[in-house]
Amino acid sequence: MALFFILVIGLVIFMAAAFWKIYEKAGQPGWAAIVPFYNLYILTKIIGKPGWWFVMFLIPVVQYVFLVWAYNLLSKSFGKDEGFTVGLIFLSFIFFPILGFGSAQYIGAQSKEAKAALQVDQLLKEG
């Protein structure tokens, strides 16, 4: 039983470090990854969704839909495809460390809102 407990604690620390690195790669403070609730709010910023999405993560059943959607946008924000999203969902303990410790680079939020805001910024700079 003690060995199991040590393994679980080790996995939790390893995953926290992976999330920390993911947040840092996305230009956010790494410590935000380990602060309950705040980490979800920062995740909405990383994936380019509005802050009210945070509330959707707190609603039972609805949270699963938005979490899958958020994982998909997160994988796309790092240049990965839907197959990687499936890995994030079903093999999180493998795929989140790949994002955090691997060579994946944050390319920016890939949501429609983020792309629209980027286009507006570019138009304002040109005009």
C-alpha cells in the first residue's frame, strides 16, 4: 500500500511539472498550472477562448464537452492534430508530458476568436 501511495504521489508531481512547462511554453506563469480553478481560467487564455468558459468547466456533464473541446484547442495550439487530442483524453499521463517536456512549441491560440483578434490586430497595424 505504501508503494502504491508513493507511485501516485510521484505521478501527481510529474504531471504538475508537465503542466507547469506547458503553461510556460504558452507564455503564462508556470505556477498558475498548480493553482486550483485559476489554472482553468489561464487555460482559456492559452487556447484563446473567453474567460466565461471557466464557468462551463464547473457545470456537471457540460464540463466534459468543454474539456474535450479545450484539449483539442490545446493540441492545435501546439501544432498537433486531433489524434493527439485523443491521446490527451485517454492517455493523459503520456501526452501531457510530451507537450510539456517534448519539442512541441506553442504556436498561438487556434480558436476562431483568437484568429479573428489576430486579424484585427494586423489590420490596425497596417492601417
